[in-house]
Amino acid sequence: MSRWCTINSSLVLLIAVCAVAMSVEPPFSSVEGDSKFVVLAQGWADGVGGNRPDELNQILDQQYQHIHGTGLLETKAQFLEALRNGSRKYQPIHLEELEVKNHENFALVTGKFPLKAEVGGKVIEGVNRFCMILIRRAEGWKILQFQATALPAKS
């Protein structure tokens, strides 16, 4: 094959690959198409806001990490123990502005929620944005990580 044919063949192949890649749907979808992730996120909110650590234990991955809006990092065991021993008490959590991005073996759920909690006798109030990472395990979907960012108070 001549050099010209090789270059033309390569160019045609590159154009074909680009055309196929551009026609493929992105690896994420809307909240409506990913209700299982919304249900899992809401299960987290209900478990935390309802102080139900045993229910949370079922949906949290063994490697779960919880990053609070204050920057505090806790393991699954530390987070659940704070709920069990009452050193941290949350008011019911209502998730808002949920978005889901599904990437086959993991998914991201983002949104925000008004927060009211009691930590060591001190009340914390505000609004947090969050990102929750879900991972597909052999036994089903689990929450691998949660990270909150406290939003500035409105003035």
C-alpha cells in the first residue's frame, strides 16, 4: 500500500471513530432515569435525619468515608458511632436539587440540603451542598463517600 493510501485509510478511520464517539449518549442521565440512586440517597438522608444507624449500616460501603461541611473526616464506624452514642443528632434531612451522573460501576449524586444538627450540645444550622459517590458491589449499590460543603449564610 502506498503512503498516500495509508494516510487516507488512517484519516477515514479517525473520522469514523470520531463520528461514532460523538453519536454515543453521555455516560450519565437525569434523575428520572436513575431512581435507584435517588432512593439510595434518600435512604441516607432518612437514616441520618432519623438517627437510624443500623439502617445506614446496610447502605454504606465498608470503605465509606464521611466528610462533613466543617472538613471533619470520619470512617463508617466513626460516623455510625456518633449517631449511636448521641454525640451527634440531626434533624430530618430533605434533599434538594438532586442530580445523578451514572457511570456504569459508580454514580455521583449531588444536591443540597438545609442542615440542623446538635453536636456536643451545640446547634449547627445552615445549608450544605453535597456530593455522594455510589459504587456497584456484588451485593448491590452502596454509598462509598459523602462530602458536604457548607454554603455561606445569606446576608
